[in-house]
Amino acid sequence: MSRVAVTPIQESDLPEIGSFLSRNLNARIPANTWIRSLQHPWCGSRPNFGVQARVGNELVGVFCAIYSDQLVDGRIEKFCNPHSWCMQDAFRGESVSLPLHLIRQQGYHFTMLTPNPRVAEIFLRLGFRNMDDAIVVFPNLPAPGAVTGKRFACTERDEIAHRLPESLRRDFDLHRQIPWLSFAAFGEDGDVCLVVYKRDRWKRLPCARIIHISDPNAFERHRRLLGHRLIGKGLAVSRVERRFLARDFRFAVRERRTQAKLVKSPTLADGQIRDLYTELVALDL
């Protein structure tokens, strides 16, 4: 058998990478969508778009990577988010060389948020940990008296852009054009929370699956505003991972996440790891 060569994915490789993933990993995602998911301007510079395995000129394996520069507690931290590991069956025995090429890169925190159970086992052996799996589900309740005076809650993108303070603008601007995301800004001047969510269902109820909370404490102070706005949009409940919250809620349902979410970081806690700059947002997952 010819030797498998592992090399970085460059921008010129993306059309072939997109076609390979659509053909071999998930045909429901078109090649162009795979390509766009890797091109978001979430970092100043990227070393690659992941790694590829080739035998001669034939593409036989892919492991994508999303890079981002994220503001964490006032400092910029660099992240690498490997995802969508796909190897042709004949070369599966050499597939572990792909993640090793990625995680040996220096200066990054690594996240992998959609591994199947077998892949999760491999990454746990490579030094990753599974983050807190607690999930909180709570009702969105009408609270007409909450939206008074300077207090507000809005979900229209243009109004959100007007309301957000400069400190929250970057996250919003970098994601506002992604069509499967929804946004809410709520609070009052000087104390605003930005939430990013996807419309989903929970036990047949329309649900806001929250994937980002800009400030857990502001979220706690103004959660009634968010609930009032979301119930007005027909979303009966909200579902969020416990690691994003400042504290537990009363009158909430507790669940456990079944999908492993893995991280490899020497310094960051689970609550500092965000879903916002990952495949969970870059793709409609």
C-alpha cells in the first residue's frame, strides 16, 4: 500500500475538501456549506484549515479545524477546534496521525464538541477532558411588568446592534450573518446581556437552545426580560448548559448531556469554553 502523507489544508484545497466531506461524511451538508464553515473570520491568522491525508494525489482523509481569537476575562486566547474527522475505510489504521498533527500545535486551547463515542475515547486518551454535562431547562414566562423604563429586550439584529455596548459588539458582528442563529439582547444601559440561541424542540415543546451567554450574572439579573421576549416568539422553554450559568434556577428541569464535549486546556475552566466559535455554530448542527 502506498504511504499516506499528512499535510495542512490550505485555502486552495477547500473545494476538494468540501466535496470529500459531502460525499463521505454527511451528504446532507453541501460542499459549499462545508467550505464556508471553515472560512469565518474568527482569527487574525490561521496556520491551516485542518489536515488532510493523501496517497499520491488522491485525498483519502480529512480532519477540519476552526481557529478563533477569543476574549476571555479581558485577554485574547487562541483556540483550535478540530472537527469532522473522516478517513476512507482502507486507510483507517493510519487515521490517528491526523489529530496528532493538529493537537501538537503550540499556543492553542483545543475543543472538540461533536465527537462520536469512539472518537471521544481516543481524544480522552490524548489528554482531553469531558466538560460538565449538566443541562438546565426552564420555562419562558410572560412578564409584561419587567419591560419598563430603561429595561429592554430585543431580538431584531439591527436593534441589537444599536443596543449592544462595544464590549459585546465583536461576538455579535462575527456571527450575525449566520442564518441558523438567533440573538437576543436584554437588560438596561450599562448592564446588557447578549444571548445566542437556536430554535429547537424539547419534549415536543418549541425551545430556545441557548449556545452563548455573554455575562452569566447579567443573565441572572435580567432573565425575566429574556423569557418574556422568547415566549412572545412562541418559544415555551429555554435549554442551556449549566456551565454557562452563574447559579442553578428554581423551577427548572435538570438533565445530562449525552453528546461528549471535549477540551484540552491547561488554564481555562469549563465555563470559559464557549460553543460560539466552533462547528456547532459554523454548521447547522
